[in-house]
Amino acid sequence: MPAPERTTTDAVIAAGRAIVEEGGAAALTMQAVAERVGVRAPSLYKRVAGRDALLAAVVAATLDELASELAAAADAGTDARGRLVAIAEATRAFARRAPVGYGLVFGPPSPQAPDPAALATAADPLLAATRELVGDEDALDAARLLTAWLHGFLAMDLAGAFRLGGDVDAAFAYGLDRILAAIEP
């Protein structure tokens, strides 16, 4: 009779995500994950091919969660502008909750970078809202403008770079309002 399974692929990936958020990508080791899920490190190879595959799975799971949250945020908006605000706010909340994973998803290309099709799926709610706001011809440009501002703001926010005082939440709302006003026809 085969030995009972003591963990699952989902549990391994969840443990990997937690380790990455706690200590960065460098902290992700097969041994650390094994200890977290209560198995010996060699048994993890039944679930993932190795550390690089585990990191790629962590990045993919992070993007899947973000995509789900962006779709839900878009559904909460009552009009295109409201959906874009909700998407931006959901992205900021996600980045604050999972800053390392967020950085891995939107960082420089790497062997563990997310699949382009998965990135496109995550961008669908944003593109749909910008398409509704500005039309098909300008939707991608509008989405890129909003995304560039949003990710720049988030990079500075996560790095603690807003040190001149003032209310950073108010600055986020102000910047988002100004960007959307610039995009709107």
C-alpha cells in the first residue's frame, strides 16, 4: 500500500508564497518549504521539479490571485471611471499585502516571469474599462498610461520613498483622479 500523501501542490505553493513575502525570493528554498508543510525536502520533488519551478509557480499563483481581485474590483464599479478607480485601488491593496510577489509579477523578465497569456488575462478588466471610457483606438494607450502611473506610485510607496510628509492616501487619490481626467475624452 502506498504511503499517504502528506501535502499537496497547492500547500507547497502557498508555503512558497508565504516564505517569499516574509524573506524575499532568496529565502525560497526547498528545505524552507518542506519545513513549512511538514515533509522532508526530497518529497517536494513529487510536486515541483525544483526551486526554479517552485518560484515560477509562486509567481503564477500570485498573478492568478491578483487577476481574480482585479476582475472582482472591475465588477464593483458602476461605470468605466468607477471600474478604473476600483482596479487601481485593488492593485494598491494587493501590492501592499504581497509586495514581494507583486514585484516578481511586474519585475524584469526572468525565467520565472509570468506567462504572457496570464498577464493578458489579468489586464483584461483594465482594458475593458479603458475601452469603454476612450474607445477601441485609444484603449491600450490609456491602459498603459494608467498602469505606468500606478506602478510608479506603488514602487515609491512600497519603498517608503514618500518622506516629505502629507497624506500618501490623499496623494494617491489625487494622482489617480488627475490621470483619469487626462485620459477621459
